[in-house]
Amino acid sequence: MIALFKRLREDRRGNILVLAGACMPLLVGAAGLATDTIQWALWKRQLQRAADSAAIAGVYTRVKTDTETAVNASVTTDLQLNNHTGIALNTGFPKVELLANDGDAQRRVRVTLELSKALPFSSIFLKNAPRVSVVATAASVPGAAEYCVVALDPSASAVGIDIAGSTDIDMGDCSLIANSKHPSTAATNTGIGSTVVARSIAAAGGVSYSSKWTVDSYDPYSSPVADPFAKVPIPAKTACTRTVNVNKSDFPIDWSGTDSAGQVVCITGDLTVQGTMKLGNATYVINGGDLTMNSTGSSLSCGSCTVIMTNYADPTKTGNIKITGGNLALTAPTSGTYQGMVLMQDARGTDTGKKTQNQINGNNGASLTGAIYIPNRSLLYNGGAGTTAPCLQIVSKRVEFSGSSKFKVSNECAAAGLSPIGGGDNARRVRLVA
């Protein structure tokens, strides 16, 4: 020790110690300031995410209930779930503002958050703790997509749109949307070799991203689409202009010159197409049975008709559509009560949850123009099914494309008597705008 002090006194091997001592306050200060700055940045990031989430929640609430009380409650609840700073907000926060519409941005909600907390180093020099403040504004904005496939099931556990197998889907300028609130796979594409070309894929929940989607945009957490055909009625039993049973011995059948627009033909029990069947320009109700076509040489066609599945005795036991072979060529009427509707199933039919409740599969080649409406059951396109149409809209509780099905649609629905589903103000989405 004596030798050490002697070297210091003689200015040998002690200069670095002196310099280190002189610089130590700077080093400690820099380290302390860096630590506090990192903490402020982390709090700001966490607080911004909380504000973003709260503003989005506020808009969703405002879309349904446009009152200050409801929006404030929604923002408060969301902050309880998503504010992870662990620090209480300053008095007077959150500030929630219901802003006026600004062009396409409607039902805007602005959320401002602020917090303060002293940190060990900076509090030595600062009289008051710095304030960390963030602002987020969300709004309902119009979507660009028109939907040709809509899965109505709102369940948070449902896969609304499921692409499997080696499906080849070309939707052109159309899009697909699932109302399912499943957090990650409301719409998913897991098929080996499957390809989907569409304008966009959207869902009320999460969308499973995949290189097999060829889309302009992914739109998860979009506003669900309202059932576009909810008000289309099932014909009353008294509306039947004639009632028939169809047997195997009746084929081939040609009703094209018998049934005309405005007539309601009620078919009792199953309709199993076992040959050539040409329908007229009427509405056909299959009462209490299934529509089945499974033989290669069979065909079912019409130039302007609607086929409706129901069960007058017990609507919960409404029959299903089972097209597993043959040729299907149906075109919907362009006017009247059922304009644009080509295949329709009673919404009161019990949902078993099975994917195969309604299906088009096998080596069937289908040409369908109009809307397929199955509001409370699943629809499965499976196997080698091939569908082409200038306009085809599918609105079903759940939709799955599987096997090696091919599905090509051109969005030319105005001529078919159908209005676009979604698009512009009809398919608004909630997004951050500031």
C-alpha cells in the first residue's frame, strides 16, 4: 500500500485513476439518463398501444350505440384489459372525444392518455416527473371490396372460411369474408397446393396469413357483414300452385314448358335427379326432403328458377343439397321475389355442425348464376367439383372448399338481379386514422 501511494506521489502509473475519477460523474450520469430514457420510451409505446386499442373499441361501440356513455364505458373496459404499464393514469384521463365525421371517416373516436412517474436518476434533477402523453384516433372507413363468399357464423370458435386440399379458386375482383370472431383462423388456407385469387380476404376475427392467398389485401378484424338475404321469405305452403312427387320412373323430366314465372311448384319428399331434368321459370320448393344428384349421366337445369329447401311440417328438419355427380346448370330469375336467388335453404333448419350438411363434390361440373343462400348450415365444395359463373354469390353459415374443386367467378351480378354484397359504405371497417 505504501508503495502504491509512493508511485502516485511520484506521478507514476496513477494518471488513469485520476482521469477515471474525473469522468465517473459523466459515466454515471449517462448510464442513469439512458436507463430512464429507455423506461420512458417503453411506457410511451405501451401507452400508445393501449390508446390505439381503446379508440378502436370506442368506434366499434359507437357503430352500435352512438352515445357518449356507451363509448366511455367501452374505452374504460378496453383499457383495463390492454393498458400494461402498471401505472395509474393521471387525473382527468382517459379523455374520450366523439368527433364529427370527416369525409369517409365516420363515427370517429379520439382517446388521449397521460401518466407520470418519477424515476430514480432523473428525479434528482427534475422537480416534477415527466408526463408521458399519447393520442389515438380511430374511425369507421369504407371498404373497397365486394364479397362473393360470405360466411355468416359469428362464433369466436368457428372457422368461417376454410380452404383445404388442392382447391383452385379464382374470385376475380370479388372478395371473401368470414363473420367469425376467431382470433386467428376465422378464415384460413391450409390446403396443399391450393390457390386462391381474390381482391381481399377479410374476417371479423383473425385471418390466417398464407402464401397461398393471392390477394391485394388482408383485412382481419373488419366489421361483420349483415345477412344480405335475411328478409327473403320462404313461400307459404298455401302458395303452392301444384304439388308433385318425383320418382325414378318419371325421368327424363321436362317442365320448361309447363311452369312459368310466378308459379310455386312444391315437390314432396326427396328430389333425387336420376336422369335429365329441365325446370321451368318457376320457384321450386323441396318440402321435407333432400336435393340429390349423384350419377354421372344426370343433369339439372333451368333458365330462370329458384330451388328452395324447407319442411313445412317441421322447418328444423329441412333437407339438404347433395350434388355429388352429374351436371348442374341453374340460372336465377332477374326479377320478382326471388330475383338473384338460385339455391336457398330455410334458415330454421337445425345446424349439426357437420361440414357435409350441404355439399357439391365428385366430378360435377356446375354452372350457377345467382346466389346460394344457406344461412344456418355449412356448405362444402369437395373433390373434383368445378364451378364457373358470370355471377355467383355464396352466403352460408360456414364455407369450405376442399379436394381438387375449381371455382371461378366473374363479378357481373347486376345483370343477374343481385346487388353487390359489401363494397364502399356497405362494408365499413374500423381503422386507426391518426
